[in-house]
Amino acid sequence: MVAQVIDGKAFAARVRAQVADQVARLKEENGIIPGLAVVLVGEDPASQVYVRSKGKQTVEVGMNSYEHKLDADTSEEDLLTLIDKLNKDPAVHGILVQLPLPKHLNEDLVINSIDPAKDVDGFHISNVGLLGTGQKSMVPCTPLGCLMMLRDYHGSLSGMNAVVIGRSNIVGKPMAQLLLGDSCTVTIAHSRTKDLPDVVRRADIVVAAVGRLEMVPGDWIKEGATVIDVGINRIERDGKNKLVGDVDYASAVERAGAITPVPGGVGPMTIACLLANTLTACCRANGLPEPEGLTA
Ligand code: GUN
């Protein structure tokens, strides 16, 4: 079997168009413009690229973008003061503090100082708890993007065997919660899992989110399974810089029923879902109906 390739780039463009549509309606009918504040501390080059891209896409869908760039030696007190100001600002509906933070800042403390209703990353402990108990929450962007693609491809996920490889707070754990919410039978696998190939071979859905270059070979994949590759590993191959996933694409594409490529799969969905979350937060803040198809 040769897999259908799930085009994350095209999917993300559709999500952004949907967001832009609803933002235009909000503006016209309610005079409201959703606003996203992004806070970057320090000069990490990868973070600078992400933040620039987030700001650009925010403006492209018609939202207001507020960028706060702070020095690498910013004190915790100053950062918390800024977050407090953003929490109280009615023009700001979403707040994202770009991670990782410089080592002298307590990441948990900083994230948990964001108003949970504005926590468009879904990292605040209240949102983690709400998601875990099946209540309305802000959902982390990457797992939300994976869920949207899975729902789009399968319709219902009910009763499917899903394995999530990786147990990070940002992807693995929330992904497992979302799949459970859609009535999958979920296994969370990780570096200590015994007989990982057998665990993966039983899965109808494989989400690989370990950050290890091509660690899932095609012969672990059940014939016809859906493979979502969250890995973004930068390597040099044939003298060129390349991005490759956690799945060995060349062999997996021969066995899977559907697969996301790297690049062009999950990656573009993350910022699209950040915009969707900002729109959702804005609608909730104003007591308006939530956008359809853009939430978990
Ligand atoms: N750094 C890398 N990915 C992310 C993300 O999704 N959110 C935040 N806040 N920081 C990141």
C-alpha cells in the first residue's frame, strides 16, 4: 500500500482562511479585533524565527499582533509585571511566552502567571487539568493540529487503537488526552517502553513525537495505519541542510494508509492552531459562540 500524503501546508492554509473569515465577521458585526501578544526573552535564533512567523501570520488573518522583545537578562519580576499587564489588557485575548526561557527564569512560574483564559499555548496548569478532565480548555497547538488532521481524514476516531510515542507536556500527554476524548484506545509509549515495535504494530494511529531522527521504521507500521509525524530534526545530508521527522518516511509511506510528511505536515498546523486558539479565546472573552471546527 502507498499512503495518502496528508498535506499540512494546504490544511493550515484552510484553517488560516477560516480564521480570517471569522475575524472579519467579528470586526464587522461586533467591532472586535482579536489580539495576540507574543513575549520573547533573549535572542535564541530559532525562537526569533518562530516569533517573526507568528507575528506575520497573526497580522495576515486580520488580528492585532503585540510583540514584546525583552533582554536575555530580564528579571523574573519584570517579566511577571509585563504578563500581569497583558492579563489585564482587554485588547489582548491571547498571550504566548516563547520557550525555552533563559535559565535564570522559572518556566513553570512564568507560564502559570498567564491568565488561563488567555493561555493560547494551553500550557497553564489549569488548562492541563481541564483538558485531562474533559472540560473546556485552551488546547496546546501542535496536538490540536494533529487532531484536526486525524478528524479530517477519518471522520470519527472512535474505537481506534492509537499510540503516542513521546510523553512531553507540550505534545505527547495532551495528544493522548485529545485522542482519549475522541474515544480512541490510547497507549503512551516512551524511551523505556518494552517491545515498542509490537506496540506500534497494533496501532491504527501512530503519533511520533520523540524528537529522534527517523526512529520509527516502516516495518513497525501496521498496513493501512495513519501516521502523524511531529518530529522536526535538522540534519545535514548530501551536503544540504534538511528537516526530517521521527518516522522513516521512505519506508513508512509504503505501509501506511495516510502519513504526514516532514516538512509540510504537522509543522505548518502549529501556528494555524495558535491563531485558531486566539480567535477562540477572543470569542469566549466576549461571550460569543466559539468558531466551529477550530476547537477540540
Ligand atoms: N517553543 C517551541 N514551540 C513552542 C510553542 O508551541 N509554544 C511556546 N510558547 N514556545 C515554543
